[in-house]
Amino acid sequence: MVKPAEREKASMLRLLMEIIKDPDRKSLLTITKDLFSLGIYYRQFPRHYFSRYLFKKGKSNIKDYFPDDFLYYGIKPLLNDKEWRDVLENKLFFHLYYSQLNVPMPRVLMHNSKTVYICDGKPTEVSNYEEFVLLLNGLFEREPTLDSMIIKKIYWSFGGDKVYKISRSQVSNNRSLLTELYSEVKKSGFLFQETVIQHAALSKLNPFSLNTIRFDTFIDKDGRVDVISGYIRMSINKNYVDNICLGGCQVGIDLRTGRLKKEGYSTLSYYGVRILKSHPVTETIFEEVVIPYFDEAKELVLEAASLIPGLRIVGWDVAISESGPILIEGNSDYSITGNDLSEGGYRTNPVFRKVLDEVKDLRSSRYKYPWL
Ligand SMILES: Nc1ncnc2c1ncn2[C@@H]1O[C@H](COP(=O)(O)OP(=O)(O)O)[C@@H](O)[C@H]1O
Ligand SMILES: [Mg+2]
């Protein structure tokens, strides 16, 4: 069996070969110079040079991008109260908190804690597979307009992990999917949600996945709430989730107009060194797409952010339906690296500069990140 460390080494090697063969890369001399100057500036090996595609010709503003460890650990813990994080990181609490504040969200049909399912305000014990199937059939019978549902783990799950989709017909004819689902569901707690049907303009990008906008918001010291940036995510194949780590790609959005930017990025490990200009399955050209209800979507995340002042920097997932935006999820520990990539370097973003100014004022940050 190949050990994970060996597998990682092999994939690093494969990636290196791909970069060397890439006709759109800078010269090896320029790449070496870039790595050297970033290494001196940030006082560490600049791994983000690769994941932000800075080896590509034309990427000259290399210092506008930040190292991963700073974006992962240098900001969010300083701005977000630990005590409030469970409101977002527990998908049931998230639903309960925001739906009572009249924020548009997918309808929740049922949830469970191991063998007990709370449905229609009543607990039901489910002790075997057959009873589980019976319960799901009953749910579909009571919801004649529902074609499918999304079932997701309630607590601390992210990246599209443990998100299942089952259709009405699969309940009776896909035993292997149902068996897998049941064996997962009975181990912990899951939320059973209606499947959101997205706006046709977003289906044009990829009709198989629910393509959500990842906005991030910041509440400054004076309590002013701003959207920092936004990008759209979609599967690059036929997956129903859009998460980047499961084969999604991301395209930045012009915050003023709602129009997609030119370039789409998947991950180096998933899609290699190519930058996308159109979707590989639907061939939709990114730059030609304007997101409908974009102003309403921004309003929605501004409102959601203002309702949770204990978390000052948050990444939100927003779907767009035919009748407007729907809040899917909030993340108190979102990947700022994604926004850094789709914004073309976060250093020039005016709202992110406010974040930096605040972080820079803290002695612990100046000590850890002397380049700030
Ligand atoms: N109710 C829903 N209907 C359709 N697709 C959904 C629904 N909820 C989530 N998804 C899809 O699954 C993805 C992951 O769901 P999410 O709730 O954000 O969990 P995670 O924490 O794993 O990111 C979403 O970005 C979207 O593509
Ligand atoms: Mg999500």
C-alpha cells in the first residue's frame, strides 16, 4: 500500500512537472526570482505562490496575495468570539437562529440525533433500516411537490463532506445509497432539508450543482458592516455540491455589477494548472454571466452579519432562486485563501485593508507577522 506521505510526494512531483510543461507559465528564472523575493518578504517558503497561480504569465502583483497560514490563523481567531461560533457551525442552531429572524433559508423537514428523529414537532424512534426507509417514504408522501432532499451533518461538517442528496425514487430503488446514508445518519445528527431549486441563470453555469455565492463580510470597530468580496462556486463535473475541495471551481464576482470575472479556478490537485474561462461541461463563458438578485443577495448577507455581532468576519453561502436569494450557510472559520485568489490579491481590497489595519494594531500579530 502507498503511504499518504509518499502519495503527497508523488502528487507534488506531478504538479511540478505540470508547471514546468505549462506553456502559460513565467520563465523559470522569473519564477525563481518571485519565490526568492516573496520568501524574503514573508520570511517563509511562499507555498501560496502555487495555489494562487502566481507562476502564470501576467500575474505580476505577487505581493498582493497573502500566505495561507496568515489567512487561516492570523485573522479569524482575533475577530470572532469562540462562544458564538456554534450558532453557525451547528447547522441546526444556524437554522433555528436565522429562520426566527425571518431570513430566507431552505425549509427543514426533519432532524435526528442518532436513533431519534424529530419530525412535525414529535420524536420518533427508528431502530432499523426498514423503519428509516418507511420514515423517508412518509416524508415524501406528505410533501408531494418535493422531488429530492438534502441531508447534511449538523455539527462541524464542512467542505461538502457528509452532504447527501436523495430523490423520491431513490428511496425505494437505490438500496446501496440508502444503506450508506442510514449507517451515517444513525451515528450522529443530520438535518433533512428541501432541495433548493436555483435560478435558470445559475443553472446555465452548471445545472447539476447548487451554485452558491461565497460572500465574506466584516464588522469594523465602529459597527459598520461591509461585504468584503464575493465569488461563485460550482462543480466542474456533475456533482450536486459546489464545494471547491470536492471538485468545484470558483469565479470572482464584480461586487458593483454582479458580473462574473474572466477567470475561474479549481484546485491544482484536482484540475491541474489550467485556468478556466468557461465551464468545462456547459461551456458557459464566465464573463458573460450576471448574477440575478445580486443587490438583494448582498443585502441578505449584510443583514445576516449584523445579526451576529460576536462574529466580525464570516463567509456566507448564498443560493439564488427564481424568487430571490436564500441563505444556505455561514462559516466562522471560512477559507479566506479563496477570496484572496478570486479577488486577485486581497491586499488591494479596501474593506480587507480595514481588517489588516485592525489586526496590525495587535502586538501578537506584529510579533508573528512582522511584514504586516
Ligand atoms: N438545501 C440545499 N439544496 C440544494 N443544494 C444544497 C442545499 N444545501 C446545500 N447544498 C449544496 O451543498 C453544498 C454544501 O452545503 P453546506 O450547507 O454549505 O455544507 P458545508 O458546510 O459542507 O459546506 C452547498 O454549497 C450547495 O452546493
Ligand atoms: Mg458551505
